[in-house]
Amino acid sequence: MDPNPSEAQLKALWQQIGERATNPLLVLPGSVADPLEPGQTWADLAHAWGFSLLLTLRREAALSQATAFAALMRQAKVRNLGWVLVGSLPETEDPQALEELDAALIPRLEAQVGMPVQGRMALDGQILWDTDSLEQLGYVL
């Protein structure tokens, strides 16, 4: 869904959700911890509407951010499908170096928070998905 949806797009989405005709994917700028109104975050909204979340994490802060976001997800009782690693460290301009970084980071991240990495951004901006894992969750790319 467009990060700046029109009223018509939102109306159609809510209708589809109400009819259980779709499992929506919402693309949101910012963080699931951002407030919508006093006392309510995007994580709270996701729980209330039964949305599953797939979160992006910047590689350079993945371990610390994942811990904080995982705690928020658990507190809000939101189903997190996992993570997509984005960004690259300034010193990582080589695709092979990025592969090695991810090979070391992904197992640590998954062990630390118990949520899988479902995809990772390559240097060219493409997302490399773990299609086997997503298919097990019932999502087909």
C-alpha cells in the first residue's frame, strides 16, 4: 500500500480487511513505536486489527534495535514475521564483504530475539528474500 494512501485506498483496504478478503501489507514510514495518538502506536494498531508485521532493520544497529522492537512486539502481542536487513556499513562496498557480514549477523540476530531474517537488501537495493521461510508462513513471492 502507498505510504501516503488516499481516502479511497484506505476505504477499500478497510473493506477488504472487514471481509477477510486480504492479508494486507502496509508500508509505513517510521517505526512501529511511533505514536498514532496518545497511548497508541502502530504496534498497538497491528495487534487490534490482527496484522502481522515484517520489520526492517538497519544492519549497523540491528542487534540493539531488534531487541527493542522484539520487546515492543511482545508487549503489544503482535505477530512479527521477522526482519529484513537494510542499509550497509560505509566500509562495506563489496558484495562479498556484505555477504560475510550477513552470514555473521543473521545467526546472532535470530538467536538473540528468536525471530527470523526473511530478507536482506543487496548493495544494488534489491531485496534478497528467504523464499523457503516465507513459503512456510504461507506467503508466496
